[in-house]
Amino acid sequence: MESSFSEIIQKDFKERMKRILLFEPIQELSQKRKSDQNGHPVDMRSLGLFTLLYFYEMKLIRERKTGIAEIIELLQSITVQSYVLSDKQWESIVREIINVFRPANGRIKAYTFFNWESRKEDSLEFSYIKATDFDVQTNRQYYTLDDDGLELVFATKEYFQEFQLSIHQLMLRKLLEKGEFQGALRQINEMRIDVETIYERLVKLEHEVKRNIVSIETQNRFIQAIDDRNFRLNRENEEFQELKQFVNEMKANYYYQPAQNKEKEAFELLTQIEKELSLVHGQHRALLNQSLILKREVLQAAEESLYYVGIDTFNFDQDITSRIVSTPLPLESMKGILMPFLSLKKKKSWSLLSIFAPHSWSEEEQTTNKNIFAKVADEQQKEKYAKMVRAFYAEIMREMLQMLEGKTDWTLSQFIEKLKELKHPFLDQRLFYSFFILCHQRSPLYAENDWDDEESLHLLDGALEELHGRKLIVKELPDVLSGSDRYEIQNMYLHME
């Protein structure tokens, strides 16, 4: 009897240890000693749980860019009346929380223990938070909740009602990724029940709206509830669309697999999953439309309800007639009483703003030659700008050849360094960088080049004259140069023949 009992309590020992060790990071945070600027101890365990819950909420609303700055903002809003911490202290606390759930080396957390069922050392690995994206420009790392983090959140509270469909959508994706297609079909049936439950809540809410709207405050409360429901339905609809796309991609992969019995069975299950998922998605879209109609009905019901409440509570003879007859009031007061029941005064007048209104154009005015004159003026402006650019390019070429006199080979970085030493204004002008890009496009450069552009409009004419019959070859190099805070350009190799 004792032997059989010992076998029972040792069975599935690893699974039991997994449920215990799942909370190990929370216990690890509780052992960390932190204090605010007033010496009050900081509850690191609660802050760690808040962090996981925040990642869970972001996962539900499909917000993928969640980093340390967003977590700091959340924790500050929660603890604003409890802790006094600087921004630097908050950043240190949040980084420590992230490191507990996700070690700094990026590896998953691992725990070793003695497995009494197998009678040997065993280990368990957990992944609570994983990195999703990295913004190079702002040097920010973004995170999201991983499978074990999701399981830890679910272990702290049963999530029903509003979030149940979203949870089942997350679980369906995990089952599809693992290839558990039978479980995925069962999960879709659960989702169908969730959709029916949401429908029942919408019907109940509709009845409450039509019965209970008696004030603006009640109307605003119902509108807020419907807006929250619409927001949730939109998020769930987006997740349905991604799930359908994911199933289609999996079907395509299995379609091109060798025709084996196992692959054929998986393809048939995926086809059934696609069909069932489309049916549930269709029912869910109908809920979204019904929720939008319900919001419109809330406004209409509120207007009708408030109108009839006003009619029932207002008595014209008592509130207006008797007041005027029984109380001798001056004429000005009489106007104030009667004004709400009179129409607005109307006056027809001519507005000066009418001169800015659109005017009709006659056919003769449309066939004038004004556009011809505008075209000529535009060409003259282009010619004037081209002359200015040619002169500027010639100046750049002249300065470069003078600074690098005697050299036949040099790089653009050497020329830019000399300009930086002189604090030359070239580096702050966009045309400087356009000049070298144009030189690279037209390389090799020499005065006898026969280009298709008209000579009077060609921008490099002045620069080519500075070569005095020599040939300049320009080739690009892999590194990128920073000429100023505003402009960057790829380095170039220049050779003079």
C-alpha cells in the first residue's frame, strides 16, 4: 500500500515542478531590495506582475512596439502617490525587472532539480519575455510576452468575458504552430461559443439602452461601453484575418509536400480548419456590424427618451402662462422668458466674402495667351537657376583642385576633411553633395564629352573647364561620409589623368 502511494505522489513530478518554478521570477523579484528617495521600500514583486500584465494587454490589442519607456510610464502612473523615484531610478528598476524575466544574455531561464519520478537530475526552461524588434534610429529594444509569460498571467487570474475570444485566438495560433490540428478544431468550436456569448451580451445591452436612458450621463456611459466593445471587436477581427492568412500559408506549404499519408491528412485538416474559421469569422463580422448599429440606436433612443421626459415634466400653462399673468414683470424680463420659444431672427444681407467665391470663366478668357507668357517666364527662371548652379559647381571643382594640387589620386573624404578644417560653408549646402553625385553619374569627365543635354543648360560646363583638358574618373567606395549634421554621402575615389 505504501509502495503504490509513493508511486502516485511521484507521478508527473516534472509537470508539478514546472507549475511551481513558473513563479520563480516573481519570487526572485521579491528578494530584491529597492527603496525610493524617501526610504520607502519598493515592492518589486508587484511591479514585475504589473509589467507582465501590461505586456499581456499590449498583446491583446496587437501593439508590437512596447519597450522600457512605455513600461516606465505605466508604473509611474500606478505608483505616483506611493513612490518618489527619479527617471534614472525608474529605468534601473524596469531594466532589472526585464532582466529577471529575460536574462541580459538573451537566453531563456533554466532551473535544475532532482526528478523523483525518473530518479535523476532534470531541468526546465522558461521563456517569459522575448525581443520583437529593434529601432536603430532611437536605439530602443521592443519586447512582447512569450508562451510562459502568458501562462504565468493566466495562472494569476481566470480571464473570462471580454478577453475570452482574444485568449482563444492566441491559443489557436500556438496550436497551429505546433501542428496540433485536432486541438485547433476544438479551439475553433470554443471560439464559436465565445461569439454566441458576445451576441447575447449585445442583445442584453440593446435592451438596457432602450429602457434606461433618462439622462445625458446615462447616455454617455452606454456610449463608452459600446465604444469599448467596438474597439475589442475590431482587434479580434484583425486577429481573425491574420489567422486566416496563417492557415492559408500553412496549406500552401503542405500542398507542395510529397504525397504521403501523413501530409495528406494534415492538408485535409487544414482545409477543414480554414472552413470552420471562415464561418466563425463571418459570425464575428456580423457582431461588429450589429455593434455599430447599436451605437447609432443609442443616440436615437437617448434623443427620444429625453424628448418625452421633457414633455412629461414641462407644463406650459403652469411654467409660462401663470408666471407671466400672476407676476408683474418688466418688459425686459418678459423677453427673457419668451425668448426660448421664439424662432431665431433672420436677416438677408450681402456678404463681402462673396467676392472670393468662384467665378465663371468665359470661353474667350480661357483661350488667351497668358499660359504662353507664363511658359516663357518659367524657362527664363530655369535658365537663371542653371547659370547659378554651373557657377557653384565650377567653384567646387576649382577649390578641390587647388587644395589637392599635384595629386592624381584622392578620395572625397580627404577633400571633406580639409573643408572641415577650414569650416568651409560648402558642407552645409545640398548642391555640394549633388555635384559629386552628378560627377559619379557622368564619369569619366572631360571637356570633349558629347552629352545629349543642351550645352546652355548643362550644369557641369563650368566645372569641366577647370580640368583644362584633363580627364577625371570618379568611382564609389563602400563607406558613408557625414559632411554635416544634415547631409551624408557615400565616399568616392577620384583619379586624374
